[in-house]
Amino acid sequence: MSDENKGEGESKKEKTEEKQKEQAKAQEQEKADEEARKKRLVKGDYIIHVHIIEGRELKGRHVQKKHNFLSNLS
């Protein structure tokens, strides 16, 4: 291998190492942020994530026959 190819290999290796360091730093920052969020919560505080989908045309699997509740009372 020529000296030029060795230099390219080393620079690729350095770039890979830099990316790994950046990823590790980002993960550490994420973990620190998560811990900070948890510390801010006091007893009785909650975080709620809601996903709403539209289901107008969905049919129920177990559809019960409608009956008149008031007719059962007499």
C-alpha cells in the first residue's frame, strides 16, 4: 500500500472515530435530558401521550343488539 492510500485509510478511520464520539456524546446528552425531565416531575405530575385516529368507517367486532333499558325496569 502506498503512503497516499495509508493516509486515506487513516482519515476514514479518524472520521469514523469522530462520528462514534459524536454519537456517544449525543446519547449522553439525551440521557441527561431525560434524567432532568424526570427530576422536574413531582408527585402527582403526569406526562400523557395521546394518539388519535379517525375511525368513522370502522365496524365493531362484537356488536350487541340495542335494547331498550327502560323496558326492563317495569
